[in-house]
Amino acid sequence: VSLSVLLFAILAFFMLRAAKNLEATRERMEAEGRLYPKGYGRCKQCGTVVLPGETICRKCGTYIDVPDELRHKKNDYFQCSECGAEVPADSSVCPKCGASFDEDDETIIVEKKKEE
């Protein structure tokens, strides 16, 4: 019985140490921008894991809305006037709502997506 208790104590010690190391690694990766903070790492539509930098879900194609505190500060994007999504400056279509942008006179042409 004492051998079992000793083995359990050793196992518990190493598991706690591994959990502590895992949490420290996660915090370091979040600080480096290699990992989303807890709660931001999954698609809200299908639950697929979303990697940092992705704007569209790989599985279902849903737009991934990145929280403001995680957005990179950059000048080469604008916000869609229809839905408020972040759109690259060289894009002609909004990745979230599908609105088309006319570059010459900056008119937005909205095409409604068909609901299936």
C-alpha cells in the first residue's frame, strides 16, 4: 500500500509540474502572437480550430471576426461600410458579406448571398 501511495505522489508531482510548464508555454506563445488567447481559438459556426491570422474558417468558410485587441495595427485595410469587417486595401469583395467595391468611384455594390 505504501508503494502505491508513493507512486501516486510521484505521479501527481510530475503531472502538476507538466501542467505548470504547459501554462507557461501557452502564455509565451500568446505573447509572441503564435496562439490566440483562450476562447478565441475556435470558429463560432462549426467549432474548427482557427489559427492566428486566418480570416475565413477552413472548414465551413465562415468569416472569423478577430477581436480588436488581437488585430495587427496596419494601414493597408479598410472597414466594409455594410458589415464593418476588415477588408484588405487591394480587395474588391468583402470576405464577410460579399459586398463588391468599385475602386474608381469608391461605390459599394451589394450583392445579396442566397440563403440555403
